[in-house]
Amino acid sequence: MENAVGFHLSKYLIGNKLSESLQSAYKSGHSTETALGRLQNDIMISIDQGKPTISVLLNMSAAFDTVDHIALFSRLEDMFGLSGKVLE
């Protein structure tokens, strides 16, 4: 069931240009390797331009265990137009 929902939600978000351009997770052709490559490239460009550079790394492995589901459903409805059976 999760795979079916994920597939259709991803298709909807991409089709309606609602997906985040810098998101690597759950996108075909993207992975932690592509995300790290992008980060390394951005850091090197900043250093080459003489800009101060800092990286803050967070462990988000348990982030979804603490999600306020009411707020999540509200955001999915308000920002992405999902409603009805999709949110049920």
C-alpha cells in the first residue's frame, strides 16, 4: 500500500510542480551520493568565491516519530491540495 501511495503522490507532486528541486530522497536517479555530490560542489564554489562556508549536519532518522499528524495533514491539504480519500 505504501508503495502505491508513494508512487501516485510522487507523480502528482512532479506533475503539478510541487516537488522540492533539491530533495534527493524518494526521487528516481537521486540518492545520498547525489546529495553529497551537490553539497561538496556547493561548498567548493563558495570557497572559490571567498565566501564563508559552514555545514550543519543533523541526524533526522527519528524525525517522523515526532511529527504532529494533524499539522502534517493540514499542510498536505493547504500546500499540496490533497484531500478526501487521499488523506484518509
